[in-house]
Amino acid sequence: MLTGTGDSFMDSIDGESLGEIFKPAHWEKIRTEGTAVLQRLLTLPMPVIGVANGPATVHSEYLLLADIHIASERATYGDFPHPTFGITAGDGLQVVWEEIVGAARAKWLLWTGETIDAATAQQWGVVSEVVAHERVLARGLEIARSLAAKPALYRSLQKQTLNQRMLRRLIEAVPFGMALEGLTAADLAYQQG
């Protein structure tokens, strides 16, 4: 199960912790690790249950890559850091959101920095269920236990079958997107320096 702590999935970012993202060697490390995380979510040999326990406005693509994704009624989705800082969203958001909700909605979300609530996320096909906030973690565990009871080979092969297209899209688009994100990060540092 993939979820956040407290009442938030992920809604803030510590820019300082990213280090010197404007330096090519450092950015390459981030690009490589970021790409690996996304691919790993799709290739784990068991289903991942994504539980949005609150705002998911940083790395919401992690939840969207889950095999089953449910949300608290308090969940919101969007992309806070990229439009706020003026850095291209090339780290997988652009691919995952477009695949899930379509190009027009993905562009609106990633250009504007606006958010959508859990009900809208369900209407758009982002989540399968919206659950009362106090029940969302229990519901996620219930689904996880149900899937864990299925045969291991079934779980592994079903996962491969269902994630093949998304994995191909990520492999094709994220390295290029991350390169563009790195260029805008470097430009931002140059403009400030």
C-alpha cells in the first residue's frame, strides 16, 4: 500500500533537499533515480494500492501509477511545485496524467497549478473509489488483503498485462521530459544568480 502520513499524501516540497539541481551531474542522478522509481511502481511483482489520504499536489503520479487507487473525501490532486517555481513538469506527471485523464485535462492541470477534489478525480477516472476520510486506510488494507490472497503468479502476470502500455510510455517520455525539466531548473538558477 502506498499512502502518506497524517492527513496528506504529499503536498509540499523541500527545495533545499534537492541539492544543486542546476548542475548536470547532480540532475542526471535525480533523473535516473526518478525514472527508476516510476518504473518500479509498475514492475513490482505485486499490486500496489494507492491511498490518497489527503492532498496529493506533489508527485501525484505515484498514486496514479498504483494498480488500484482510492481517495479520502479530503483528497485533492494537482501539481504545486512545477508551475509555482517555473520548472517544466517532465518527471512523469505529464505522461501519467495524460494517460489517465486525457491531454486537455492534463494540460489544464499542469499549466495552471489548479487542483481537483476527490469527487472530480473520481469523475475523471483518476480514482476508483472515494471513501470517508476516517475509513480510507482501512479500505486500502481491505483491498490489499483481498489481492494478497490471490495466487502469486496471477498477481505478477496480471500486473504486467495491465501496466505494459504505461511502462512503455514512461520509458519513452520521462528521460526526455526530465532533460527539459533540468534545463528549466538550470535556467531558473541562472536567472536568480
